[in-house]
Amino acid sequence: MTLVLTRLLPKLSTAALCVMMAAPSACGDAGAEPGPVPNASGSGGTGGSSVDAGTVGSAGTAGSAGVGGSTAGSSGTTSDAASDAAGASGTGGSGGSGGPDPTGGCGKPWTPTDIELEQRRGRAPMQVSRRSIAVGSAMREYLLAVPVGYDSSKPYPLVLGFHGSGGDREQLRRYMDVETPANGAAIFIYPGGLATSSGSTGWNLTSTSEDLVFVDALLAKYTGELCVDRKRIFATGHSFGGCMSNAMGCFRGGPLRAIAPIAGCTGGGRNAQCSGRIAALMIHSPNDTSTNYGGAIGACTRYLRANHCREMPACGCHWVDGLDDPADQCTQEAQQPYSTTVNITVDGRDDQPPVLRSYVDCDPGYPVAFIDHWRREQEMVGSPNERWHNPPPWSGAVIWEFFNQLPVLDVE
């Protein structure tokens, strides 16, 4: 299928055009991972904590700098080189299929004493625990949400949710809300980031990250205590949490089945040695002033290459208004419309409807999809706080649908 994009964008600089239209190798390094953007929102209460027994080993060095806040705040610009997209080679074939792969926690009774029964309008009731676990020398906080109807004989999908810069274990859950469309069909874990050098909270995106060790510890604990389907472990996040989702997709492409970052940077740094294939849905605004669109392009291209999708050319190919040479108009032969049953509505805060696309000829069961949106955070055009950074209101439903409709494949 050949699809010619006729979307018009404002005239961009040469550097921006390089990020958006050229193969990543054609663009110079735009710099290190993004720096922090202030977050004006409060983080909300976290409630009490219980401490898990046991300690896991530590690894890595100090965390990298943060990126844009997860709710409207002071505007800022971060950079993320499209050349960071040096992708993993991946492996051929579609992998095995069949039924779920139950973990060691299946069949075990689960009777914690620290749960709070939470009933929220429109959402299936959940059993919520706010806990801590020792990772190296640090106590790491997280929130666990298990369906009230949890059945230890039934393997559940597990979704990891990573908050943005300055956030905590409550925040992403509150405003992105993938739990509502999941409707009690999945277990959710929301890790809490550590303080960065800027004094905010965030994530270390390197391959030796203490945050990866943290997530490994959580997966080891809850695949041993709860009935999880090893073939359906997912990660999502927004802003700095989107960057962490991309780092997970790079360095944990085996244990994870799919990721869905929103407004995330590449994650993992330039020329990261990624492992395995992973299905990916990415949501980002080309107008995002907090986390550069080029970071999403870099990560997208990484997944195209790992999943052996067709690149003609790379991700982020646009026809840009104001170009003089017709040859610069971009015919993207390697994509097609992305289909969703979610009702994606637009209103006065959307400068134009979102564009949904998926890439073709990917390994079976390893799709790559990308959604551009133009939803502003402020009603008034030209507001000094105007950004296109926050998750559109339909994001949670689209993400859950993407996770839920993936075929069940053997873990690589």
C-alpha cells in the first residue's frame, strides 16, 4: 500500500527537517538525553507504605537528567538526537504462539493485609497497596493495583506505568488512566522514580540503570506472588516516563511484550545495544515543546529495525509546507492507517485531528504504530503556557486496546 501524506506543518528549520524527514544516520547528534522541565502540578498524597522483605542487588550510576513535566507547567525545549535510533538487529521469525504462560504465582492464595479497596466511578474496583522494596541501598516506592475479582488460577496481563518528571507513583495512574478501559482485566504496578540532580524525580535511562534493577525486582516478586501471564507484560508512561518506557523497550525487549510511550525521548542513549523485539505504540505531538518529537522518531526507527518492518523512509516522514523542491515531498510507502475502535474525538483544543499510522511488513505479532496529535494544553492560542505535551483524553483507551489485541506469543 502506498499512502501519500498531505498534512501541512509549519515551515521548519534545517535541523528539524533533518530529524523529521531524513534517515536517522543522516542527522547529526542533537545532544544528550533531555534536561528537566518544571512541573507545576502537585503530586498528590501517596498514603502509607509497607516494606517488602528482601534486598536485590544494585547496579548503575546516577540517573540521567529529567524531561518535561507530566502536566502543564513552564514551557521548555529538550533535544534528543534522531541519530539515537541505531536500532537493535532483532531476530527473524514470528515466534511461537498458543495459550498463556502462567508464572509461579498462579495457584497461590493472595491475602495481603495492606490493601485499600478502591471504587472509582467508571472503573472496575481495585485492591490497592502502596509499598516499598529495598533495591541496593535505596528503598523504592511503588503502587500495586490488583482487580477485586482477582482469580489466582487465571494468568493476568501485567502493566507497568512510569510517571513523568516530578511525579510519583500516584500521578500517572491518576491522569492517564489505563485501568478504566482495562476494566479489571489486568494487574498494574506504578514504580516511583528517584530524585535527579535537578531535585525532581525521574529515571535513569542507561543500560546499567538502578531503575531497571528496580523493575526486575518488581517483576520477580509479583510473578512469584501473583498469577501473571509471562507473555503479556507491558509498559507505558508519559514524558520522562515515556523515556523510561522506551528504555525498557530497548533493554528489556525480551521480558516485555509491548510498550506504549507518550511524549517520550528515545531512551537508552545513542547507539544503545538493545535486545529483542517488542511491539510498540507511540503517541507524540510534532509541536511538543517539552520533549522533542525527534526522540520519538529515534525510538520508532529503533523498533522498526528490531521488528524488521519496512522503512521507506524512516519514521516521522512528512510533507512540510514551504519546501521549494517537490522532491522533498515525502511519500511514505511503508505505512498504512492504524485502525482502532476507540472513539477519538477532537474539539477546540485540537489544532487538527490526530493522524494514526502503522508500519508494514513487520514481523508477525510485532506491530509498530505511531499517532501524531495536535492537542494543546491551553484553550487560548498563543498563551505563554501553551504546550502540546500532555496525553490526549483518548490515550488510555487506545493503549489498552493495543496491548489487549496483540497475539499471544512465546517470550523470546
